[in-house]
Amino acid sequence: MASNCFNGGSAVVNVAKEEMIMMTREDVIDGLKKMLTESQINLDPEELYDASADRYKKFAMAKKVLDTPEPAAIVYPNNAEEVSLILKFCNENHINVIARSGKTATEGGLENWKDLAIVVDSSNMNKILKIDTYNMQATVQAGVPLQELDDELRKLGYTTGHSPQSKPVAKYGGLVSTRSIGQFSTLYGGIEDMVIGLECVFPDGHISRIKNVSRRAGGPDIRHIVIGNEGTLCYITEVTVKIFKYYPDNNRFYGYLVKDIETGIKVLREVVVNGYRPSVARTYSEEDARQHFEHFYKGYPVLLFMAEGPKGIAKATGEGIEEAVEKFKDGIVEQVDSKLIQEWFEHLNWSQKDIDDERQGMIDHYRHSGYTTEISADWENITKIYHSVIDRIRTEYPRVEDLTMLGGHSSHSYINGTNMYFVYSYNINCEPEDELMIYHHPIQQIIVEETLRFGGSMCHHHGIGKYRSQWTKEEHGSAYYMLEKLKEAFDPEGIMNYGSIFPKEDGIKAYIIKEQ
Amino acid sequence: MKIIALVKFLPDVDSFEYDHEKNVLIRNNHTLILNADDAKALGFALQMKKADPSIDVEVVTMGPLSVTEQMHDLIRRGADRGTLISDHMFAGSDTYVTARILGKYIRTCEPDLILCGCETLDGGTAHIPAQLAEVLDLPLVAGIVSADTKSLPEKLICQVPWNGELLTAEVFLPAVAAINREGAFRLPFVRYFNIGKDVSDRFRVVSNEELGFLKEETGLAGSKTKVARTRAVEPEAPSQERLVVDDLQEGVEAVYRFLLEKGVLADE
């Protein structure tokens, strides 16, 4: 019903279909003012433009050619009760809700596809509620930056164990809602392994709290309805995560140049299946290695590890790495000075300044951009996918001459497989409005198609967002039924992040393939 | 409002050939590229059209039939139509004859504004804008780097560098306006939905059959100027200097001095 009722910034106010009253943006703002103070409602035009998309459309955004509708307002609730009021109001009036926290989304998850929408930003819910070092857990509100919690924990000798590249910027609401993963995941796991309990609000205003226990068997694990929902089912207001003891003095670094990416993947597998859990375990293709390790890569793929934890475990992990390397020594070109790996490790993350600099660069200097697409598969298929993708891009992609970089790396390994992070950048020889259709989309499409063909998952840790929603059904197969039923149950009016995860043909035509 | 954007396709420097007996460029069967000044002129025309879609932009060139696909590409970039003036009789024409040929065609179109580049990379004479204005008996403003279009279609207000300053010039239309290579205009790319689009119905070739020049009026025979002599100029190799230092600080200072000298860094 909702999509048929919207017309030029107006929408239906009442759920009763026979009594449809058109709601305007002004009506929405007036409604919000009844629930929130003025300081909690942001109507700044620049901020609203910025809130209509995310880093997926970073070039178009920088060039001021975004075609996605601006939200009517950005609101900053102070607690779950205010979130409840806001969602209930939106639910009753068919207002699209975009849940936002750290703004580091890269897949269109923060992009708005509706004429009538608001962004619910978690910035005011920014308190660390409890750090419990005896029970090894910390509770934070959704707007707490990961860096802030980790800094507090480090003062006490603990860590979150979570370290995505966006760590200095990302906040807990977004980390949980996108099923984020950190660079030390092989040891600590993804966010889904860290979340103990949480609080979230559903579109009908209901507030749910999932309690914090060490384990449970009370039916299906309902945390996973919330973790990774990308703001399409509910709004996360509070999270409790595991914490870990921090042993930085025991860190050991290992680096190798390898003959080919297969060798690197084989060594990763050997280490992991033998039961070792290095915090960092990566293999870079030679092209990707050039970006990060130009000073020592010598034209070869790079394999690297970091072992951490208590002294004995770090030592044993290091020995396990050396054993695995020895087993595949025919594929090892040479060992790299561990100090070089340590130096790289200490400069891994990007900050808000890096994001701002990238945007300013796009404004000032027409024209270069780059993206990553992250997938996963079992050990047997990961390199098949890698080569298949690279071959197809090199032979099929019509703008291959504009590519300035095409490669990838594996950076998160599991007992049964690993991920592949495809990395590509290009000179933009087109209008900014067409950049994604000419460059990113065809490349990403090849990556998704090949991954699904070999039985992998099309998204490892960025979330589905908007563009990849076209393949959500294929990703899940017969299990899509379960996903669909969740949406029907928790968001029957379809107000939560319209177009993310769940494919919406009208939005795909208007804002992705831009059908004329 | 109707705009004609004149463009010229030049031999690519990598496939440059010259007929030393006739002293003319061999244009057929070689890669030709769009002259940089003309790209800016067409960019300005399309910028105006983007702001006011009712403006009609016709891109016109004179050259061999081999530029047909490149003309199609310019239509895909946003021009309403393209016209290629091509006839074997026109080969070897100097700027005087070229201006007469262009002028005869343009007169039939009755444009409000004729945009072109100031000069071409191959000739560099900058004759055409002035000669064309003379042929058409229109005012000329040349060297435009930016423009204000708010007074269109009555007049064009534009900025022209002059003795180290930027002059504002106003010219009543119809007129010929020549755009400087440094102009603040950008030739747009072909939009996604126009890539590979068939635009042949918006392109035509005009030959001497339509223009009706006598044989002795065009080509080498009609040209008032002759190339007396040509010589190949080898580009100078860029100078290189290798400086090896033992001390890091000394190295940093050497690089700093070098960047200062080259103007990359400003002296405090």
C-alpha cells in the first residue's frame, strides 16, 4: 500500500485505507516536535542531503548529484522510550525509517528510497552503561563509538577484540545491525560471537530486551533476528558484548612472500584447521599487496599473521604458523622482517579525517574512486571464485582499461573456509550520476554471480544494503521464506529501511539501475 | 535559441602523418582526436543546453568521413544533431577557404551563437574564428575563459584574459565566440543510457553538392596561403639528474629545494 500512496513528498497519515489522509514533510516535522525537543530534530539542508545516502554513493554525493530523496528530518532520541514513540508514529503514518549510528555504511544501508522518511540517529544514546570485568561483559548504548569502549577497556587491561577498519568512527548500533567483523576475527570472532544480549525497539513501539547470559537453549537464538537486520526489522538501542583480556606485549608478527595466492590460502587453512587462532591471518594477491606493502612485496602475494593472547598461547600459535609455513615451503619465496608487518599493523584503521579527505579529494579532483566487495566460501572454492572473478572482469568488463587496481585478499578465516575481499579502483571517465552503473555495479555483479555459482555467500561482513538486495533471494534460496516471514511479522507496514536486504523493484529501478 | 558548435578532429600525435610533397596533413585512415579548445566550446554549448533544454545545439565539423563515429559520440554527449562537411574537393583547404565553406553552411542554419575553439593544436593559427566572423559579417569575441549566460539570447557576457587581467566583454547575438583552452567548461561524458545508442538519424553529411563551390574555389586551388616548407621537430628529452646523498637530512633538503625550484612548494 505504502508505495502506491506516495506522491511528490506526501503520504498517507492513517492506516485505515478508506480514510487516507495525505501527510506532508511539514506534518512529519510537526509530529516529531510533539515527541522531541527542537535540539533533537535536525533540519539542516546540508545534513539532510548528506543523510539521503551513504558511502556507497560517495562520488555522486561529493559531486552533489544524488537523486535519492532527502529525509524530512534527522532525529536524535535519548532513550528506548523515545525510539518507541518515534517508530510508532512512523509506523502509523507510513514514514520510512533509516536507523543510523556511525555513518560508515558502504552498501547503501543508509540510503533513503522514500519521499517521506526520517533518519533516527543514535548519537544521543552514547553512554557506556557498565563494564563488568568479573563477568567479562560490557553494556553500552547504541551510539557509543567502538573506539571509546575499547579505550576504556584498555585502561583496565581488557579489549573488545573487535577492530574493523572503521573502528575510530563506527558505533555499536551499526556494528551489530550489519553483522560487522573486525580484523582480529580469527581469534575473537565476528560481532555475532561477541553480543551477549541487547535491547531493541520494533515498529509497533514494542521494546524487547534479550538478557545477558553465558548460553541459552530457550528456543531459537533470537539475538540473531536482531544482529544483521540492517535496520529492516527493529532499532537497536543497547548492546552487551563480551570483553577479553588484552596482552599486547605478547604479540608476534609473521610475514612471507608467496608464489601465488593458492599457497597463501593453503597456509591459512593449515594454521586454522590445526586448531590455531592467530588474531590476524591474511593473504593478499600481488595487486593488493602492492597497495599496502609496496616497500617489500617484490611483485609477490603476501601472507601475514599476528599471534596474540597469553604468552604460552601466542608462542604456540607462532609455532603453529611456522609449522604450516614449513609444510608449504615450496610455495614460500621468502620471509619478511616481522617489524615491517608490525608497522603495517599499527596503521590499519581509517579515521573520520580519512573519510572526509576522500570526499574532499573527489570534490577537488575529478575523478578516481574505489570499492571493495567481500564474499566468503569454503576452502575448496575460495580460490576458484577469486580466479573466476578476476578472469571475467579482465575479459568481459568493457571499461577494464580504466581500472587502476584489481585484486583481493583473504582476511577472516574459519575452520571450514575463509573470506575474499575483492578490491578495485578506477579512473572515472563518466558523469558522476553514472559512475556506479558503469564501474562498480558491473564489477560487483560479476563477483556476486561467481560467488553464488560456487556456493559461497555474496556478503561476508558489509551487509546486503541496497544494491545486493537483487540477489537476496538467491543468496538464501529456500530459506528466504524465513527471512520474509520475519519482515512480515515485525514490520508489516514496511517502514523499516525500505529497500535494504528485501528487494524492492520500484527502488531498484529508480535508484540502482535508474531505468529511464 | 540555436547554437552551432564548431569542432575539428586532429591527427593523434601518435599516428601523425604528413604529405611532404603536397605539404598537407594526411587525415584519412588515421586516428583523429577532438581539438582541445573545441571540446571546451562544445562543453560550453552543452552546459547551456543542460540549463535550458529548449536550446538547440548542432555540432559541425569539416573533415573526412572517418570521423563519423566520433561525431556520433558528440551527439551522444548531448548535442541535438551533428553535421559533417566533407567532400574530396575540400581536401587541402587553407583557413581562408575553410572559413568560407563553414560560413556558407552556417548561414543556412541561422544560428544565434557560433561557438568554436580559439585555435587548433595542429595549426595554431587562430584564423578560423576571425575569418568566419568576417565571412558571416558577425561580431567576434575570442579567448573566452568563462561566461555569464543570464542575458541570453540577447547577448553573451564573457570573461577574456587581456594583458594579465580578466576583462568582461559583452557581445550582442548573433555572434561568433571563441573559447580558450583554459576555459572553465567541460565536455560532458556520454551518459550511461546513451552509450552505443543509434544516433544516425541525427547526423548528416553535407557535401559540395549542397554547398555549390566551384572547383577552383576550394582545396589547394582555392587557398590563398601555401605551406612553404615543413620540417620534423624532435621533442627534447626531459632532463634528468640523479643525486645520491649519504645523509637523510641532506636528502630531505635536496628534495625540498627541488620542489621549491619547480614551484610545487611555496617559499616561506
